[in-house]
Amino acid sequence: MRRKGLLILALLWVTVATVLLAGCSLRIGFVGSDSIGRTNAKFDTYVGTKQQSISLEQGQSLQLEYDVKVSKGSLHISVNQPDGTLMWEELFTEGGKATLNLPATQSGAHRITIKADKAGGSFDVKWRKD
């Protein structure tokens, strides 16, 4: 009987360690999809990061359209150039909706990052070359 208890305790410890080392992402009630030029999701609680990229030539523009609703926590959206230089960012604690035109000053893969911190709500982000 004591051996069975130790085995259960060891399995529980391994499970907890695996969860802690899995990148600290939490998704409760998460329903989302990704496609070319679009990512969206609805969630009760989300802690984590999503990244997408689009290749642009210097002088082209990135048209970014977003619709964000936040009922708790926060959602951060940013766009970076290939060298990591920040092009645009916004922190949402309630919500927002806009269409932006961001000129690329570098050629290469531009990164769109969506980071949730104990957020509840939804996002719909679309992008294309302009």
C-alpha cells in the first residue's frame, strides 16, 4: 500500500514538473484558428503568446486590422521588423478596434506577436501587404 502511494506521488510530481516546464501557457475555454493573414480566438482565460510573420520588402506597408475585447487581464499586440525593432505596439485592458498602415523600413520577415496575461475575451487580427 505504501508503495502505491509513493508511485502516485511520483507521478503527480512528474506531471506538475511537466506542466511548469511546458512554456507557462494556459488556455481555458480557448477556441481559435490561424490562417494565412489572420488569427483569431475566444477564451475564458489565456496566458501565452502567439506569433505570426509576414515577409515585406523595404518601402512596402503592412496593413494590420484588429478587433480586441478584454474582460479580464490584458492582451498585448506588437509588430517588429526583422532586426527586432518595434514598429507598433498596444496594450489592451478593455478592448479596441482599428486598421493601421505600418511602413516597413527593412526587408524580411516582420513578426506579429499577441501576448495574453491572464486575459479573458477575444481577438481577431488580420494582416496583409499594402
